[in-house]
Amino acid sequence: MNQTLPNFPLSILYPEMILTISACVLIFLARAFARAHKHTLSSIAFFSVIAAMGCAGSLWNFPRWENLIEFFLIDRYAIFFKLVLLVICALTILISKRFLSDTDTERGEYYGLILLATIGMMIMVSGADLITIYLGLETMAIASYILAAYFRSDERSSEAGLKYFLLGAFNSGIILYGMALLYGATGTFNLAEMHRIVSGLSGPAELRLLYFSLILLVAGFGFKIAAVPFHMWAPDVYEGAPTPVAAFLSAGSKTASLAVLIRVFTVAFGLFTELWQLWIAYISGLTMLFGNIAALRQTNVKRMLAYSSIAHVGYMLLGLASGIEMGSSAVLMYAFVYLFANIGLFASLILLTRNGVPKESTADFSGLSRRHPLIAFAVTIFLLSLTGIPPTAGFIGKFYLFMAAVKSGYIKLAVVGVLASVISLFYYMRIVMAMYMEKPADTDAAALQPSTSLGYAFSIMVFVILAVGIYPGPLLDLARESLSSIKILS
Amino acid sequence: MVALIPLLPALGAAVNGLFGRRYIKENAHWVAVGACGLSFLAAVFTFTSFLREPQSYEVRMFEWIAVDPLRIELAFLVDPLSMLMAMVVTGVGFLIHIYSIGYMHGDGGYHRYFAYLNLFMTAMLLLVLANNYLLMFLGWEGVGLCSYLLIGFWFHKDSAANAAKKAFLVNRIGDAGFILALFLIYGQCKSLVFHDVMSQAHAFSTGLATAIGILLFVGAMGKSAQIPLYVWLPDAMEGPTSVSALIHAATMVTAGVYMVARNSAIYALAPAALNFMASVGAITALFAASIALVQRDIKKVLAYSTVSQLGYMFLSCGVGAYVSGMFHLMTHAFFKGLLFLGSGSVIHALGGEQDMQHMGGLRKHMPITAATFTIATLAIAGIPPLAGFWSKDEILAETFKNGHKLLWGIGALTALMTSFYMFRLLFLTFYGKSRVHHDKEHHLHESPRTITIPLSILAFLSIFGGVLPGFPPERGWIHGFLSPAISSVHHAKEILHGAAEHGAHALSLLDLTLMAVSIGAALMGLAAAWYFYLIRPALPGQWASRLKSIHTLLFNKYWVDEIYLSVFVRPLLKLCNRLWDFDLQGIDGIVNGASRVAVKSAEESGRFDLKFIDGVINDIGKLFDKWHDILRRWQTGFVQNYALVMVIGVLVLATSMFFIPYHF
Amino acid sequence: MITFLSFIFTLVGLTTAILVVTSKVPMNAALFLVVTLFTVAANYVLLGAEFLAAVQVIVYAGAIMVLIIFVIQLVGFQPSKDGSVQKQTPIAIVAAGLLFVQIAFYTVRSLTQLNGIQKPVQAAVDHTASFSQTLFTKYLLPFETASILLLVAIVGTVLLAQHKGIRE
Amino acid sequence: MNLDTITLIFGTGLFFIGITGVLIRRNAIVVLMCIELILNGVNLTFITFSHIHGNLAGQVAAIFVIVVAAAEAAVGLAIVIAVFRRHPSINIDEFNVLKW
Amino acid sequence: MTHIFGTPILTLLCFLPLIGTLAIVIFTRKDEEKKIKNIALWFSVAAFLISLLILPRFRTDTAEMQFVERAEWIPAIGAEYLLGIDGISILLILLTTLLTVIAVLSSSTAITDRLKEYYGSLLLLETGMLGVFMALDFVLFYVFWEVMLVPMYFLIGIWGGPNRLYAAIKFFLYTLFGSVLMLLGILALYFLNADPAFGSGEHTFNMITLFNVQLPFHFQCWIFAAFFIGFAIKVPVFPFHTWLPDAHVEAPTAGSVILAGVLLKMGTYGFIRVCLPMLPQASEFFAPFVAVLAMIGIVYGALVAMAQTDIKKLVAYSSVSHLGFVMLGLFAMNSQGITGGVLQMINHGISTGALFLLVGIIYERRHTRKIQEFGGLAHVMPVYAALFAVTLFSSIGLPGLNGFVGEFLILLGAFQKELWYAAVAVSGIVLGAGYMLWLYQRVMFGTVTHPENKMLKDCSRREVLYMAPLIILMLWIGIYPKPYLRLIESSVMGTIQSLKRPSAGPDLMAMASQTPPETAALI
């Protein structure tokens, strides 16, 4: 019974390998580069991500490799999310350059950890069996604990790190136990085999076991994407963590966890679909309402963004709850659309911090349109996209989501979602109001000049949001195609 | 040619209105008078050509509103009724235009006055010449607009502005009734052209005809100042006297009578409406005459006399004598116009003084005005040879003959009162001892020729205007001329028995006695006024003190204005304010979430939030605010609370297994 | 015989686990934890996973516990004023207990069906060899991920626990 | 009562004792230890099911769990030390600067 | 469909203002005020000229959509880029372009700071509005509907009066709430149409195919309720009107001209374009309910206007009353009523737009809108008084001016549906005359009480220039409304046809119009 080494072309692992190499270079050789030139660190990281993106792109129509199915999936679904995650990583690097140099804490390890976290996510996303998924999950998690606690001397950052660690570890315990029960019931870790075995099972006891593992996995992944009963950590951690890390967490770890959640639930728990869709529906309703109402009168923008990202997870779960083919493709598209606006807002917070003093209250935005009209315009586009006002991509995302909800009959949920997005208008528009309709506080009247990298980040994000908003055709097809590839497995 | 009649004054109004202020300024009157004169000539020409071959025809201009079944065109109808009215309107109008040159000389808004006057002529002619109800309604409201503009001409006077607004609003109430009648008519016969409506009139049910009749009469009440809606006419004296002459004597107020005459076919089917109209007319006549007895302001007396005379006209229409109503309308236009213009020249001479207490003995200073005024007073009182006698006598005769004995009595009594207050006015202003202020005494002079010429022409018309058309009572020229246009049931009856005793056209005994009674009433009024005001001037003062209560009641116009104010206007304004508060607190309140909640947590309320949050949060409602606070409080900050919530979440999911019926 | 042995180990393990949770002084908690780890390792042996038992003993008991004890010494111990237990203890115990009862009951019941599956014959070959065989062939990729994971942990620990440095 | 049921109960027991420990204890390091307990409980369940199903997948999973546990412990302790350096005591309920 | 000179005229017209916005944003700097104003003026005038170009080629004898332009947009969900106009929307488009030109002209002196953002959002607003009137695809309709919200929000929020923040967010929240419910309605229609039993069976948002969807009654009621709330907030119908006075009082002059002139018509346009043809039985069923609300709106609006002390708020409440008339006309469901309603939309746009401009003129001079601050202006500003008089009489529906034609047709239509509808509505006319004349008297007549009013200068040439087209239109529609009525008539006939279809009604596109094909060219 000597299994042979699984032979597969190395090209499928190129994206991960490139990132690992550059992460190691950054971490261990950082000392040498730091003095040479202050841009090298971030540029190494950025260009390696671009290279990884190129390789991942090339794998788009990779033929299905038979015996590789067991561990590492290279289907359209995984590639789509890998690209999304790499985009997130690139944007995070761009915006953190300014932030780190501003608070003069720029070190190689930071970029290394960001890359390692991205690797973890990519493995997690394309994992075919529970072990790989779990290990990818843990890599991402541990890297984020460290990043959250990055500012050792700042009390809020270390408290955030501690909180995130304790709850994260606790949650990984829960996920593991879920997986253990699942393994107990089916005897294998591979999702495809699991599907086959589960549909074969009949005994009430096994189903009961599966039922409990389903509960525990819902809880575990619920924690990761900060859905309502398990969301408590998100506001504190996002407020405490350094801003680019908060951006990375709110976009990266959420998207990756969501991708895994969809894959595991649609493939492994195919039999229980109506059951977990019902739960997801309730959770999404609660999340949407909680996220929006809690954010109503927040003065600290980071905390408000935390609540708003919770709300957006609610919208995505709405899509997931309303059916597999249309609903989930809506979720894919919404995930892509949501990340740009979210990271954009965090980037605008970074722009406001000057000489290390973090400015996070809505009052700091007052009069921004006079000081810097372009940035004010960009922030308005982000806010409009988050609210879901037409010219922006956010609208297309929400429209497609509500379409899926109405199609699958979740009318009441759609109405809740629609009302929630009206409530969200209020606190998003408060920032726009502060920017355009308030006189600038005279203290920081000097016009701020964003660093070049931040400028690039802003322009990319605005361009994508408007382009997708006006002509969403190609993105919709991309989402549909990538979702259909999951079908082949189950 | 017919189209020219309304078109010319319209052009005059446009020219004066647009270029008046900068270019024409002083000689605006050439444009206005010229336009009105030409229009008069056009009217005369069409009248004479109509007399030659009396065949009524329509002239179509263009299609105004056309929505599938409804087709309304701008078209004019030429028939005896409209021709008579056109002649009266353009004739009297032209005279008043000339009069205005002298009267309004030197006034700031000279061009504006003439522009409005021409606009009024256009609107009145549209009303008169219209061939369908909607065009008539256009003229109807246009005339209301011009009366608003002209009454409020001296708008710096608050009283004038209020009077103008009152006039327009009361007219609007009348017009509301009119337009509802329009809808009823359209609902029934799918067209608003007179010709079609009259031809289908026989098909109306009596109930429908009565409803239309009463609603049309409501419109007429608003326009011709009958009992409930007459309050605006006395206040309309705020405008220039020439305006009062033209609008509130000769033309606008008579529009109601013309409209009733035009709809005689409908009214024929609604005897109830006719009786209602007759009684309202009679009561208004008596009511107004009684008030006029004690008024001191010369123009107020004339205003109430107009209301009273209009009451006469509606009384005659009410009893079916449309022709005599129209005849009285014509004669009334002449002598009432003359009276107003005469009083205008008196006021002009006395530098704006209108109170009769400060007049008297003006005969010496203003011989022509005095003479013409005396002729007009004789005419209105109903002294035989003059115009007033023929038309009023005919009305009283017709009322008696058609069996309305009580109304005839009221009419006779009113005739007595009319002659009394008219001669009172005459003697107080022109005869007797002069009570004019000494400083005004010395520059009392006769008015310029532009004023006296129209006065004398009108005086001539007052004398011969009654005799020529109406000599043999009920069978005069005017009856022959108008009868084809008035198709009424009574009329048909007349032709029947008229043909029988066609030969003996001598006056029957009954006619003679009725004539004697009306002449007697007029002379008695004259004698009483002579005795009261010339022989024993102190007597009126004693009677007034003895009959204190009646005098004050009459003098304060039965407090009608005050009643209206307290019953309608004030409560309406109070309602408005309460509705507005309801709007602010009520609906907004519900949406805002009850009262304006102060922001609870102090450290949250930065400058920005308090001002802003306080307002907008109320919009989303206090509900979300309350929920927000609860949910926010859940984030206690303790890690282990979060972990506990997670475990409880899992527990809830696990126990939900028992509730959800799943096939385990 | 084996079941009796595992029964004893389970008893000992559970009691020491409870003691870990309830002991006031962290040092005692650490020592009780070591004992629990040993009983678990013993059970591994009984279940036929000798290699794992060894790994458990060496890595867990050896490395991790030593690290924890070292940190306890470093941090020292100040008993907080209102006892070592949170206010929410009763609710926590009830919730965890309920969940435990449910899951334990159903997992044990499901065991009866599972046993029905006929087990592949247990080859007498050395367990460690076959284990390492599968680990390095079939599960190669997870192994590589684990290495990345450890890399992250090392870098992170160094970064955070450094004394001087980033921003004082 | 055969071997598997006993070990299974032992594993589940350890898991839930660990959970209660995390919820209850005030001292950060004790919480860390409880997390180790949870992971041990999971490991035991893995091994039991691997023994029942007779394939080695469970054991491989167990070894990876141990790796993860080690990594977590290291990072956890590093964070605790970083927190301790700024704040004298390591009782968790004294850390609630970030709230509402 | 025919294109003029081969170019897609509607797309050009719709996106020309957008190009103007971009030109302003890119090619001008903040301080080149003259240049910004010129660009804005030229682009709006160009848009107006193009919209005039459409008129002569517009065939008035058919109810079908004309100048239809189709292009692929989101094939995945069946949304396509579909533009087209018919009798109802052509007049509204002309009104939009005209009012925007006037708004640009009128705000050259009123607005002094941040010119770029101002003219940019004004032109963007125009694109939004034109888009809504032209869109024949529901997704496109909804996109333009919301695109229009953002610039209006900025117009009120940045250049508004003291309490602008509250008014701006209130406006945005109300309208968004309405439009979001409308979205659910659209989706419901989309999926019900996809089911072959009711509609054409294909997944499409194309309004024309959706015209023929026959839904069972209870579906229709639910969808009607969703659309009703969405459009009623916009109209605004009685209970949802509280945002209008705040938005008007706080908006800058040009903002409230466009808000009153065009934005309010979105609601009524929605009713006649969506509710009547697609949900006939539900509209029939809810007609009395809506008519009662409209009548309450008429009387309530007039009464509350009577109690106002701020001119702009008075005009705002008068708009509530006027639009109550339009709603009454639309739900009278006969040719006179609906034609009157559509024409009254245009009239209201003209007269209320003119009123706001006039209020703007005196606000620019005295910076206050309180009525008691004025008095006797007729002496000081005679031309202004004359313009105010004409506008005022047009708005209270004096025959001979535009207000009357619309109101008469509406009342006639309402009367035929239910006798007492017209009776209550007529009281609205009387009350309307009441508060307007009272306003005119308190502002214009009487002696000049306040010293500041003494040396107010009369309307400048520019002000008369941008008031003139409105006054001319008032007279033209009042005296010779035939060309306008002919434009509207055939489309209204089409709507009534689709209203009557009980079950399998004829397909609107292929229907040969019964009305005699008058080939006579326009005037």
C-alpha cells in the first residue's frame, strides 16, 4: 500500500510559491534593504503579488487534473477567489505603505506576514479536503492575530490582538471539533467523497452526527465572517488593529472564509441544503439589521466600518440563503464589488492620519471637499457603492442579490435587506455630509497630499467601481462560470 | 368682421400693456379710445347688417381644446341677444373711455388703467359673443380678473387691495357653481356649444334642469351681486368711479342676466329654479333699496341701487319676462352709467370728497352735471317719459300678470324706495344749502368737456332710450327684435293668445291701472324726498333719532360683512393654522418618532452631532435610535462575554433541531 | 483488559482536566494539564496510534507545557481582587453542559451504527512506517502548509515578544 | 462499553471542559491552557474515529492539529507578554478600552 | 425606428449634459467662473435645441414608442439599454431641457462659491431626469431614477439654506425608501412575467413586453402597493409629502425650480407609465382610494399654504395641492382626465418653476423669504409685479392661461368618474385663489413699509430674459393648447386601451391606432 507521490505539474502551485519566496526575502533580508531605499520593501511585495496574479490568471482554463482532486482544486471557483484575494493583498500593500511610513513602523515582517496570510487564504480557498482548508485557515488566522497586535506599544492594538487571538483560538477549536464529527460520520476528509457518502447515509444517528457538525461549522465559519451571533469580536478588533490590517481583515479573511463556507456547505452538506439555507436566512436577516442599526450613530469611523462590513456579510448571506446557482453567483459578485469600496474607505482614513496621530471620527472628514476635492469625490463614490446607489458597482451587487432573493421566494428577507440598506444610507451619507456640507476645522486646513501609492490605490478602486457599475456584464458571467465549476464536483 | 369686435380692444390692451410704461406714457388714451371706438363701429356695422336680414350665424376662428369627444372652438355667435349686449357694452364702454381721459388725467398708472380697461372690454365681448359655454366661462373669469385689477388700481390703499381680493374671491365662488353646471351640461349632451345644448334641452329631466338652473344662477349671483354674494359690490367702489360706472353699472354685473336669458330654454324646464330666481331677485331689490335709504357716501348709494335694480332684472327673468329684463338691463346701463359718471365728476370737482353731508347746492357751480344728473334720477325713479319708467313698469306688469302678486307688491314698494333715495341723493348734492368746506368752495368748477359730453349723450339716451324701443308696453320694437332668441314656454303662450286679439292693440284696463300705480309710487317718493330734504332739512335727523334701532341696522348694512367674517373667514384661518401645526408635529412627528428627543449619551454629542443628529434621527424614528443604543451596549468589551454569546449561539442552533420538523 | 485500562486513564484525565480549570494558582493548573496530556497519550497507544502518543508526549508535554510554565514564571501571579472566576460562570457552565450532553449522547449512539462498517484487516506492519508513508505522499501538500504555518508563528512570536524595537 | 466509546466520551469531555475553562477563568494563561485542553479533546476524537474507520486520515489530522496547537501557543504567549509589558495584570476583564 | 440623420438622437440628448459635466470637471479650474458658466450654458442650450429637433419628426397619430434605441447591456439578467419616447414623455423631456437652461441662467448671480461642483451636479441632474423619461427598460429606469437623487442631494445639501443638512438627508431618505420598494415591485414583475402563464415567458425587463403582462388580481395589488409607495413619495401624495416643504425651503433657487418643475413629475410619470398599463385591475380597484388621497392633498395643501409665513413654503404646499389635481386626473381613468393630468404636469412645471424663480429674484436682493418683510413692491418693482401677477394667475388656473386648460380637463374627467370628486376639487380652485391673492396682496400691494424695500432695483435684463420663455409658454398653452393636446392624445388613448384589457388584451406594439390618422404636421 505504498502510495506514490502525486505527480502534478508544478505550475498549479506557482502563485503560492512566488509569494512564499518573496515573503521569506522580505522577512529575513529586510534589514539589508531597509537602509538602502525606503520604497524597496513595499515594491518587492507589490510586484510579487502582481506576478502571482499573472500565474493564477493563466490557470483559468486549466484541465481538471485527476488525482490532484484529492487535495488541491484548480477549478474556476478557486481561481476566481485567488485573484480576488491577490487584488485585496495588492491594495492592502499599497495603502499600508503610507500608513507605516507615517507612523515610522515600516518593517519587512509586516509585508511578510501580509503575504503569508494571503498564501494561507489561497490554500484555504483551493483546498479540497478539510485538513488543507483548516491549515490554510489557521495560517491566515495566526498571521492576522500577529498583524492585529502589530503596534506593540499602542494599548488598543495589543488589546485587539489579544481579543482576536483568544476568540480565534476558541473558534478554531470549534471548527476542528465540527470537522472531527464530520470525519466521524463519513470516514474521510475529502469533500467530493464526503458528498457521495453522505447521500448514501440513511441511519438517523449518522444524520444526527452530521447535524451537529453542520451546527459547529456554521458557528466556526460564522465567527470568521463575523455573522451576527458570532460577530462580537469584529468591531473591537477593527477599531484596535492598525488601519491597513483592519482593511485586510475586513476584506481578505471575510472573502476567503465565505468562499470556503460556500464550498464546504454546497459540496459536503448537499443533502441538508434546505436546513442550512434556513439557518443562513435567519442569520443573514439578523446580521443585516444588527450591522446597520449598530452603525447608526457611531462617531468613530473605523468602528462604523466594522459594523457596516458586518451588515454587508448579512447581504452576502442573503444571497447564499436564496439558492445555489443564482444566489451564490450573486454572492461571488458582491464579494468582488464590496471589497473595493471597503478598502477604499479604510484608505481614506489612512490619508487623514498625519504624523502618527490617528484621526478616526467623522468630524475629521469635515470640509474635506475643499481641502482635497479628488479624494472627497473618491470617498463619495465608495460610500455610494456601499449604499448601493446606481452608478456604482454596489448597486449592481445588491440588485443581483435582491433578484436572487425574490426569485427564491425569500420576499420577507428581501424587504428586510432593502430596509436595512435604506438605514445604511443615513450613516454613510453623514460622512458625505461632513465632507461637503461642513466647513473644515481650521486646524488642518493645509491640503493633504496622498503618497503616490495611495493615489494609485484610490484611482484603481474608483475606476473598478464605476466600470463595473456601468457595464457589469463580464463580471456577472465570470461569477456564473466560476460557480458552475463547483457543480462538477458534487 | 364680428371677430374684430373683441380683437381690437385686445390689441389696444396689448399695446398699452407692453409699451405703455416706457414709450406711450401720457397719450395712452389715444390707443385705448381708438381701439374701443373702432370696436364700437364694428359692432354697429354688424348690428345694422343683422337688422337687415335677422338670421343668426356663427363665425369660427380656430379649435381651442379638443380631447376626443370634447371639441371646443373659439367661435362667435351673432344673434339678437348677443348683438344687443354687444351694442350696449361697446357703446357705453366707448363713452366711459372718453370720460376716463378727463377723469384719470395726471394719474401715475395712466397707461396701466387704459390697458386694463381695454382688457376688460375684450373679456366682456368674448363673454357676450361666445358660441359655447367654455368660451363664455373664459370671458366670465377674464371679467372677474379685470375687475380685480381695476378695483385694486390704487393698490397703495389697503382698503382697495382688500376690496379687489374680496371681489375676485366672491366671483370665484360663483364661478365654482358655474363650472359645476358646465360639467352637468357636458355630462348630459357631450357638447358645450349653445346650439347643440339648446336643441337637446327638451331631453333634460326636470331634476337635472333645476340643478343646472340653480348652479348657473349661483354663478350669476356671484357675478351680478345677488343676496348671498353681493358683499363685494359696495366695497368695489374703492376703484376709480369710471371703473364703477363701466363694470359695476353697465356691463359686468349684467353678465349674469345675459347668461340667464341665454339659457332660457333650460330654465323653461325648471319652474322651481325660476321661482327661486324671482324671489331672490325681489328680496335683493328690497334689501338693497332699504340699505341705500340711509347711506351717506354717494357711490355706496349708487352701488346699492345697482344691486337693487339687478334684483329687478332677475325678478323679471324669474317670472319669464326675459325680454323686459334685457330691456331694463339696457336702460339701466344708460341712466346708472350716467349717475356714476355724474357722481364721478362731482367727486372730481370736490377733490375726492364722497360724503353727501359735505355737498349741497352744487347746481350753481356745475349746471351741466346737475342737469344730466337730474334727468338720470328722473329716469331711474320711473317718471313716465324717461327710459326707466318703460322698462320697470313692464317688469312690474309682467310680474303681476304672471300671477306673482306678492312679488309685484315688493317690486312696487322698492320702486317707491328707489325714487325716495334717488331724489334724496339729488337734493342733498345739487339742491338745498351748500355744506361744502369753505376752502373747496372757491375752486368749484364745471368738469372739462371730455367729461360733460359723455354725460349729455347718456342723458339723451336716458330720455329716448326707453321710449323708442319699448313704447307700446310688451309689444314694443325690442320684443319683436329679441323674441326669436328667447325660446320660452311663456312666450309660446303669448304668441297663441297674442295672435287672437292682434287687432286691438290698445292698452287693456289692467295695464292702465298698473301703470298708474307705478307712476304714483315714483311721484310719492319724489314728494317725500322733496319734503324731507328741501322743505324741512332738520326732519331726517329727528326721524333717524326716533327710529334709532332701524337706522343703525340699515346704516351698518345689517352687519352682513361682519357676520361673513366671523362665520366663514376667521374659522377657516384658524383651521389652516391648526392643520399646519398638525403637518409639522403630526405627520412629521409620526415619522420623526414623537417629540424631538435630546441625545442621551453626553460624550457622544459632539457639536456636529447634536445639531444634526437631533434633527435627522427623528426622521428615521426614535425606534432605530432606541435599538441602536441597546445593540451598542451589547459590545461590553469583555472577551469572555463574546465567547459566551458564541456558545449560546451554538446552543440555540442545536436546540432548534427539536422545533424544526426535519426528517431524522 | 484494554477497555478497563482506557477507562482508568479517562477517569484520571477528566478529573485532572477539571482541576486545571478550577485551580486558583496557574502553576497547579499547568501541572494538572501535564498529567491530562499523559493520560491522553496513553489512550493513543491503546487506540493503536503509538507514533502519535510519542509526538504528543514530546511536543505537547515537553515543548508547549515547558513554554507555558516558563511564561507563568515570567509573568508572576497576582490574584485579582474578585476571585479567579468571571461573573458569568453559572450561565457558562449550564450552556457548555447542555451542549456536552447533547453531542456526547448522539455521538455515542451513532457509534453503534458505525461499528457495523467492517474494518479493513489491521496489518501487523509497523504503524509508524505506514503512517509516515501516507503523511509524506498523500498528505504532502497539507504538510507544506503546516511548514508555512510554523514559519508565520515563529516570525510573529519574534516580532511581538521583542523587547526593544518598533515603537517604544 | 468498548474502547471507542470511552475514548470518545473522554475526548468530548475534554473539549467541553476546555470550553467552560475559556469562558470562566480570569487569568489569560489559564485560558491558554484551556485552549490546549480543547485541542487535545479534538485530537482524541480524531484518533478514536480513525480507529473506528480504520484509515489513517484521522491520525494525520491529529498530528497537524498538534502542529497548529504549538504554533498557537507560541503566538498566544507572545501576545500575552506584549500585553503584559504595558499592563501590569493579565486578567482579561481589565482589557475593555475597545467597546461600544 | 427612425433616427434623425442616422445618429441615435435620444442617447445623444440624454448624455450630452453628462459630457458637459465632465467638460466642466476636467477642463476648468476653480476660479475660471466665467468659463464654467459658459460651458454649462452652452451644453444646456444644445440639449434644449436637440430636444426641439425631435418635435417635427414625432408622429402624433400612433401610441407606439418612437425613436427606440436598443443596445445590449446585461444580457445575463435580460436588461438591455432601451430608450424610447411617446406622447407622454416628449413634453416632459422638453420641459426638463427648458427648465435646466433657465436654471443655469438664473443661478449665475445666485451661486458664488464652488461653481464647478454646482454646475456639474446641475447637468448631471439633467442627465438623470432625461434618462428616466426615456428609459424603456426597468433596470435602466431605476438606475437613472437613483442617479438623479445624488446631485439633487448635493444641490440641497451644499448650496441650501440654514437647515439644509436636515432637508437634504430627509429628501434622500424618503425618496430612497420609496425607490427601494419600487425595486422589489420591479423584480416581482420581472419574475411573474418570466412565468408563461402570466406574461411573455422570457426573462426581460423590457417595459413594452411588460405592458402586456396579465397578472392575477392579488399579485397586481401587492405590486401596485409597492409601486404606489415609491411613486407617491415622489409625487408627493398626501401622507408622504412632509419632505417637500423642507426640501424646497432649503434648496437654492435653481434647485427648487428643477425640483418642483421636473422631479415631482417623476412620480406621476411613473404612475402613468408603470401602474396604469401594467396593473390595470389593481389601478381600477385602488382608483377611489388614490382619488380620495389626491383630494385630501388638494384641500389640505391649499389650507396649509394659507397659514404659511415663508413664501417658498407657501409655494411648496401649493405644489402639493396642484399635484393632487394631477393625481386626480390620472386616476379618473378617462381620456379627458389623463390628458388633463399630463398637460397639468407641464403647466405646473412652468408656473411653479416661474414662481420659484421670482421668489429667487427677491431672495437675491433681500435674503429673506418672510412675507411680512415685503410690502408695496409693486411701486418699486413694477415689471417684477407684472411677471408675478401673470405667473400667479396661471398657477390658480385663470382661463386664458395654461393652468385653466389642464384643470378644466382634469375636473371634467374627475366629474365623469364620480360627481363629488369634481365638487371637492373645485373647492381647491377657490382656496387656491385665496392664498395666492392674499400672498400677492401682502407682498405687492399696500405702501412700502420696510425702508430696505424702498431702493430695490427692478428685474434686470437677464432676469426678464429667463422669465420670458415661461410667460410666453403660459400664454401659448392657455390660448392655443391644440398642438400640445395632439401630442399627448394618442399615447393616452393607448394607455386607456391597455387599461381596459380584461384578460388577453391586444399587444400594444402591434395595435393599429383607432384615432383618425391626421397626417397634418404639427402647427
